[in-house]
Amino acid sequence: MSMFEDIPVEVGIIYEGERIRRKNMQVELGGPKQENKFELARVRKPEEIEDGKVTIIGPDIKDMDEGGSYPLGIIIEVSGEKLEPDLEGVIERRIHEYSNFIEGFMHLNQRYDIWLRLDKKSFQKGLNSFVHIGKVLQRLFKSELPIVEKIQVTFITDPQRIRDPWKEALELYEARDAKARGLKDEEVEKFYGCGLCQSFAPTHVCVITPQRYSNCGSISWFDGRASARIDPKGPVFEIDKGEAIDPEKGEFSGVNEAAKQKSLGEVTKVWLYTAFGYPHTSCGCFEGAAFYIPEVDGFGLVHRGYKDVTINGLPFSTIADSTAGGRQVDGFHGISIEYMRSPKFLKADGGWNRVVWMPASVKERVADFMPKEMVDKVATENDVKTMDELKVFLKERNHPIVETWKEAPTAAEEAVAVEVEEEIPEGMPVATVPTMPIAAGGYKIILKDAKIYAKKVIIRPLKGEKLARKGK
Ligand code: SF4
């Protein structure tokens, strides 16, 4: 029997982290095929809310084609004596968590980037209306966050009628982000941590500081503070900053301690303002990513919505896979768009002086926050298509990274700067690893004494690697 008798499927924490593949999906809502998608929470006056109401604008699930893709807007309106507009971001982020409690219903990402799928089996069991989903959300919000006294939910799937609310949502996200700008990491004693994505990436914990927005781009330091206050046992918690071990790289004793504790010892050190050494871990729902380009010793940036391949020939999905899952991967770094606007953005690596390529659409969103002299020096897909073109562009525009290329390699570096390729005899491992953690489907799998086999090993020198590790 379901947790809720009138809901045709189970609801519970065990369904968090469930993935629904295309072949098993009844419908897809939002996601890469849809431009108009969003979720938004608003705090209203009690008289503006009809408690328990679920409104559907456009086709309901049962009216949708099997395997079809549809736009989706979710608006959660709440009231309560202790609720204030500052809590909207926090309430909104819980839509992700609570939706994922529903059997056969998958929710990914946040804000203007949501991507949901309904499983065929759950549809056949009777989960064929947004009314069921709205009811579950209402009950979970009220039971998990008692400060929510009244709640009404609206789902918009009509392709025409979603446009205006979508635009309004984008404006509200920007207004929220703008409000959180101005405060510096040095000015606060507490940071906040979030473990909401541990169902997908068990060793991941976001460290949210005034100048390092959460990876998903939906929780600011103010949101973190509000969330920890109203729900101290919830996924967002307070971190005592502790001693600044390395202010340049962003290493703090309290952050190390919190990461160690929340990752069950897997992550022991976090450097907040660099993509090298001990970078902040990446979960799976980061808004964008920074990726190191050894050929030019610079960084490329890309966001989730970019559909083409990036300058290194890889699409966002492959770059995301290279760093997701709660790992610390040198040079590959899940980040939010708002962090790109921060003065602490990759500060230890050179900040914007180290960025060489980004999609034009991201540049447009962050250009006002880049150093003025750098705006024309960072290439986009409209300027260059290949690595050779990028090098020419950077030289022509006098990008500061070009200066560093002039350093001649030492004799010792020249000696090792050759590519080695070796066939491996069948049955011989190329590496043995005493402990190898893998995160998958909400579980952490630890391989003990793992042996790795490969047909061929290619050793290729990474130009600029030495410079990069200095966090130049
Ligand atoms: S990306 Fe980070 S802040 Fe956002 S929900 Fe996940 S863990 Fe929390």
C-alpha cells in the first residue's frame, strides 16, 4: 500500500536517485528538447492561497502521447506566518527532492533547466495526472517544512501559455541572484553545506559561500542560511569556516572537516577557488562546467543548455560525466553561472585571465561581470571552431595566456615530451588499485583490490600541466 492511500504509486526516500531511461519513459517534461521549462516558489499572503488546490494549464499527463516531450512550468505558492520571500529559493529547491520520492518519477536539475520523466510502469499503475503529483508535493512540503501552512500548486504544459510565466521566472531568478551579490567570503564566519544531491552523488557536498554559489545555481549563501535556520535537520547545514589555511586557493579548516564528515571520509580537503589539486566536488546537476584545455593552458566554460560540441570536441554531457559523481577531478569542474560572476571565480588559477573559450550565450549572461579588457579576448563558437583557430584568435587578441606560452621548456621537459604507445599483453593488468569508489544509482560501490585491463596504453605529455598545477 502506498504511503498515501489515494496516490496510485509508492512515495518514499527509497525512490530518490531512481533513473528513468528513454525506452521506459511514458513522457518527458522539460529537458533538452524544450526551451520553456521552469520551477518557481512564491511566498504569498494567506488569503491568496487556496490550500490543497492543484491547477493544470494545458494537457494533463493522460492526454500526452506515449514517449512525447512537453514543456513544463511548476509554480508552488505557499503562505505561513514565519515564511518570508527570502525562503523562496530554498522552498523551490525542495521540489527536486520531493518529486524524486515518487515511484517512477524522475526530477533533474533546477530553475529554468528542469528535466522530468515518468516511468511507463507508474503510469500504468495510475499515475496519470498532475493532480497526484501536486497532492504529493503539498503533503511532503507541509510535513517536512511545518512553516508552510497553506500551499497550492500549478502545472503549466500549454506551449503558448507557459511563455509569460517562464519569462517572469527568469527575471525573478536574476533578482534573487543580484540580491546575494556584494557580500564577501572574508566578511562571514559561517559557510553553508548542502547534501541534497547525495542521493545521486554520495560523496558530494556543496560548500556555499557568499562568493561561491551552489553548483546547481539555485542556493545562495543567504538561502543556505535561511534553510539551515528553518530546517536544521534538513540537507542544508551550517559550516564553521574555521582557520583560513590558504586564502588564495580557498582552503578552510572548517570546510575540510565538514567535507570529510559528510563524504564519510572520501573527501578530506577542498580548495574552493581552483579547479586543480583539491577542487570542489561536482554532483550531477551543476549548471555549467569549467574544463582545462592543455593545448593553450587555459579554461573553457560551458553550460548545460549548450547543444553543440565545445572547442575540445566534447559535448557538455561528456564533460559533465568526466567530473560528476562527487569526485575531485583535476581541471574538470562543475560550477554555477552565478559563480562565474564572482570575484573569487577560479581565482587561484588566474580567474578570467585563464578563460579562453565559452559559448556566446554564457558570455552574454556574464559579460558585465568579466574584467572589461577580457570580454573581447575570450573566444566563442562564433569566433573559432578548432584548436588551431583558437590559438590564432588568442594571439591576435593579445590574450594574457599567450604570454605564458613563451616560456621555453627545459631540457628535462623536452626529454620527456614524447608520446609513448605500448601494446599490453593479454591478461596483464595496467594498474591495480587498492580501493576504488564508484557512485551509481544512489549507491556507493567500492571495488577492493581492483585490477584494470587495457589493450593499449598511450602516454602523452600535457602541455602546460606543470604551470597549471601551480595554480598560476
Ligand atoms: S547542487 Fe549542491 S546546493 Fe544544489 S541541491 Fe545539489 S548539493 Fe544542494
